[in-house]
Amino acid sequence: MKKVPYSKTYRLIHWAIAIAFLLLLITIFLRLTWMNKFNMAAIIQESLINTGQVLSEDQLITLAKKIRQPMWDWHIYMGYVLVGLFGIRFILPAFGKMKIQNPLAKNLSTKEKFQKWTYIIFYICVIVSLVTGLIIELGPKELKKPMEDIHIFGIYYLVAFIGIHFSGVLIAEFTEQKGIISRIVSGSKKNDSNHKKNTNS
């Protein structure tokens, strides 16, 4: 299989999107675990008991949400960043760069079709997540709840895609695409050339 060199544009967009998604996952993880509103409310209540003060459950939840809001703001910021990055990602093919792969192209192996369909499905899910996120933040209030119900499913496809992506990269690295990790980091084919030279000597 042909070893494709990755351009600077490809690598910049790839790693920018990867970092943004990582930060999103961190905020989601914190919100679901240590900074869960009920956990934080319980900690606040426990602290207040020693002072003789008592707050209602609603007051505790409201206070917990305010404490963790700065953290959740980063989730929103990263969402806007991803809107911009994917906007660039989908515009680049018009300039002949980072073309969207066609899973219906002829002469594709089953593996290649699976890879291409995985990316298409991922892009569709990303678009849904970004659109619902924008509606939650900027749209009418009556749409906020149904959009949140859809938006929350983003964690499932994102974790699934990351698992598939990492598995695919590792398999490729140790089989027919040796050096793929170094190429996506540096874009250089130097390692491949050296490997070929050593093999021929």
C-alpha cells in the first residue's frame, strides 16, 4: 500500500482538532465525575453543617453549577474552536487539499471502505454535535432541552471513534503502513527512506 506523506496543512488541522477534542473530553469527564453537580452539592452541604448553616437542595445545586461554570465555559470555547476548524476542514477540498474520501469509489478493499465510511459517519456526527451545540448556546430557549438530549450522545461516538482510530493507526504502524505515526507528526518520509536504504544494503 502506498505510503502517503502528510502536508503541513493536514498535520496542523489534524492536531488542532485532536487537541480541541481532548479538551472537550476532559471537561465532559470532569462534569460527569469529580465536578458532578450532585457531588459538589453534597460537599458544600457537608462543609456548611459545621457552620450551622443549611441550604435547600435547589440552592446547593445552583451554587455547585456556579462554582463549576468556569470549567464548563472551556467546553463552550472549544466548541467554537471546533466549529472554526471543521469549517476550514470542509472548505479545504475546494482548494485541492484534504479531500473528503469517497467510500463508494471503485477498486476499494473492504478495509479501505470501512476506513472511509468510518470517517464519513464521524464527520456527520461531528456536524450534528456542533449544530446542536450552537443552537443550545445561541438558539431559542424552547429548543435548548431537545438539542441537549441530542448533543449529549456526542460523548459516545467520540469515544468510539477515538478507539477505532487509535486501533487502526497502531495496526497500520505494525503492518503495511510502517512509519505512519512519524509521518503524521513530522510529515517526513526520511524514516521510510532510511528504512528502504538499510533494507537494500
